[in-house]
Amino acid sequence: MAERDRPMVRHAVAQPFIALLLLLYSSTTHSFASTRTACKRSLQQTISAHSKYQNNNFNSTSVISRRSSITSSIAIASSCFFFPQLSSSAADIEGATTKEPQQSRASVTIPLQYEPKLCAYTVSYVVGDTKFGAIVDTGSPFLVVPQTSCRPDYKWGCYRAEESQPSGLEPTYERFVGNEGMMEWREGKFSFPDSISNLSNFESLFPQSSSMIFGVVSESLLDGTGGLFLGLVKETNSWIRPSFLGQSDVSAFSVDLRQREGLNKSLTLFGGIRQPDNPSRSPSHAITLVRDLNKRFGDATIHYVGVASSLIVNGYNLATTSRRSKIYVIFDTGCSGMSISTSLFNERYSIARERKENNLWGNVELQFNTASGGVTSLNAKKPLTTTLDDRPWGKKLDGHLIVLGLAFLEGHEMTVDIDNDKIWFD
């Protein structure tokens, strides 16, 4: 698969000092950790590097940028570190369906397709009259299509300008990891492909489906690490271009990555009205989402962020949330492993050296306090782990930042109640 023949999946970038670790520990079977990046794109992409933002906060263009003292990096191929079980049943869902969950809330369920070469789950949708494929991404906000040359070997969709019209919004300048280019904003009809058994449900969730604003990703952004995501972050700062879910009446969604006989893994979008603290919508094991990254630290996208009470690595309590220092965790299906603050990575390295451990990130557990006073945990074995800038949006965090990807989410159904700022895992 040529580089631009895939939706955007961030290639791994290893720091020289991490590469040195591999040499130092090459004699062990499981040498210090995977240095290959687990995430597909910088967090800056999730808020779109509009020229206004870039001028005001240029240094935030890549949340996975290394410390300024490191000026060179080594690009290596990304590979999967988790192996989802794929259903073998002939009864798998083939297309989009609708279902009536509790309280008869309108919903639409779309099957997810696992792409081994991308280490990611993809979803299909139609813009204009053309079907597109993209990575389902809870870490970015936009509906986008690729501006490609419509080559027969390109499987992710062929953009045709005649199937849409100008949106009236000015183009924006974007920076996705190492690529830079323009994003044109257009509007056109939108749908999920194949059969939808109850059309009224879709129309209820997407009343603007006949005229949805979407971005056309330029070929310069598609080169190398550039590519395509269907963003599920609904809320952003007002000057950001319209998000995909911001143009809908979707109030919650679930990404179901459980293995169940006869059923595909799926994305379900739910409608409904705001019902604060309704127990029927937020179970006892729900985690409260916070907006600190947006309100205090300059993140123009309101990511789905929880505060972990502790981070435990190989049985050692590496970090604990306190009043003055919090562990902020972004739940991101567009990321395959884990990315953490550089300072926390360095602390972990020092502890592992002192304890003479054979694996830097062998067994990783994050614990969260639930809304009902309980504790819930997410775990992963040997997740690919990379570093994040300690100032991802220009302001230093009073704590640590972790981006948590599929290594932790695989096998769970993750439900995000957008209206009530809750997330839970089943």
C-alpha cells in the first residue's frame, strides 16, 4: 500500500535517546519498549491548525513534538501491538442499521472494519454520491474527504467537486504532523451507506444531512503521514470550523470493540435531549469528563478527557492524581497505543533503570474514580508508547497528559455521553 493509499496513520518517530535504549537493552527478549508511535496525528490536527490559531500559538502545532533540544528523529514503520479477534460468523452486519435502545432514543449503528495494515478501525460514509472510508476517531472533530486523483488503486474514495458546493467558509491552513497544506471547506449531502432500516432515525440525528459542511484534505496533507479520519469530537471553540457531530443532534455515541458472535464491532450514534445526572443514562461505573484542557490550557477542541487517579506500570505506581497535579487522559480511537508527557516518560525510564526492569511499558494500568465513588481500570500489555510535548497548547500542564488508544480500548464498549460529560466502559 503506497503511503497516500491509506487514511492518515501517524508513522512512528523515535527520539535518538530512545533509540539508544534499544541498543542498551538489545540482549533482552523484550527490550525497553516500543519506541514506535501509537498515535496517528498530532493533537493539533484535532483542532485544525487554522491560520488564526497558528499565528497565536505556533508552538502547539504538534503535541507529539519532542523536546526542543532534540533536533533529529528516526522514522520507522508503525506496526500493531494488539490483535483484535475478528468475527467469523456469516451473520455479521453488512451495512448501517438502526436500533431502539433504552427510552426509545433514535440511533444509527454503523459497522466498523478492522484494517490490519493501519492498525485501526475504519467506517464508511457517503458525501455527495461518493462512498469514502476513514479511521473512526474520537480524538478529532471533522468530516473530511481526500482530494485525490481518483486512481483505481485508491480505496478510500474519489472526491468530485461537482457533487458539492462552496460552503462560504474561507480555506484554512493545516499542519498534520509533518505535512502542511490547505483545507477547502464545502457542503454537500451526507449519509451512511448501504441499508438503514429506519430512515426517520437517521433524519432525526442528522437534520442537516442534505447540506453538511466538510473539509477537502489537500494532497500535500495526504502525503506520508497525512490522511483521513471521521472525527467524533462534537464541541470546539467557536472560531473552529464546524465539527461533524456539531452539525447533528447526536448527544451520545458508543464504539463497541467487544467480540460477540454474529455481530460486527460497531459505532452507534444516539439522539436524545439533555437529561442532567439521569441515572438511566449514566451508569454507576461512569467516569466524569473534564474540560480543563480547553478552559485552562488552550486546547481549542473539547476532547473526551478523564482524570486518572493513578498510573501503574509493571506493578509500580508511577503517578497519582493530587489537588495540584492531575493525570489527564484523552480517550482516542484514532490512536493505536499510548502517548504520554515527556516528563512522565523520562521519570518512568529512570525508575525502570533503577529497578533493572526488562520492559519499560510491560503491564500498564490506569485507574479512574467513578461518579458513584467506585474505581474502574483500563489495562494494556506492552502498548506502543511515545512522548508528548509538556506544553501541547503552549501552556505548561499542572500534571501529566496521556493519550489512550486501542491497546486499552479493544474488547470494551466505550460509551460517551456528550451532553452530560460522562464516559463508561462495558
